[in-house]
Amino acid sequence: VVVGNEYFQSNDSLVYQINVIPDLYPSIGVEEFKDSIYDNRLYYQGLIKDDYGLQKLTFNYTIRRAGSDEQQYLAPKTKEIVIDKSLSQQQFYYFLDISTLFVLPGDKVEYYFEVWDNDGVTGSKSTRSALNVFKVPSEEDIEKMNEERSESIKDKMESVVKQSKSLQ
């Protein structure tokens, strides 16, 4: 850089070095845990981070209706998850009860998490977690599971009867 204008000209110069640090995409990692009693209740624990800061975290889902037309999707829905925007790395927790989404037997729920960074220069960049699918059991599936459970209980009862006879 040479300093000067129409009234002043300097023979001295200044040298600057500029290092550009790119703003990276945010990252997200999510673990899913299923309720041991209720199959339609899911728990999530995740970690989100970015090199400069975070702006938003959302849970996104779409319901695919069961039936002859497997491509019938309902409009995608988004639920924002509260995060601390002052932290560049943080854990989050989320609970989902599939029955609150008004699904029908045989439907599939496709869902993922998405996080945005706070890049105010070129616009926020986002990263999505892996796409997961939850299949709501159909009436036939429920009937089949009930039969299997009944058979299991029956087998256990027979085993108990045999053990009690051997003890006598």
C-alpha cells in the first residue's frame, strides 16, 4: 500500500498480510433411543457445532400415507428446537411421540434434524442429519404381533406347568 493523494505523495509504503479463514459448514450428530415400553416414543440426544456460531436447529418430518399410492406425501412440517446461540458447540435433547403427528396405521414418517450456522456475510449454511424412517404398524402387523405375544405367553405357561409337575 502506497500512501498519497493529490496534495501529498510518500515514498514510504506499508505491507499487509491478509489470512482468510473460511467459514465451514456446521456439523450435527444425533443418537436415537426407543422407549422400552411404547414403540412410538423416540428420544434423541445430539451434538451440534460450528466454527463461528449457530443460528437455528429444527426437526423436520414428512408423513407418507399408506395405501395403493405409495408416493402420497403430506406437506413437510418443521419444529424449531431452542438452542443457545452464544455457544458454538452444544448438546441438545428432543422427544417425539409419533402418535401426536396424527398418523394412520401403515403410514411412514420420514424425519431428520437440520442445523444452520450464523454466517451473515454469504448467508447461513445448513447441515442435515441422516434421514430416518418410522413405519407405523398396520392393522395386520398389530394383529400378527399380538398373536406372537400370545404364543410366547402360552409357551411360557406350558414351561411353567412342566416345571411345577417336575417339582411335585
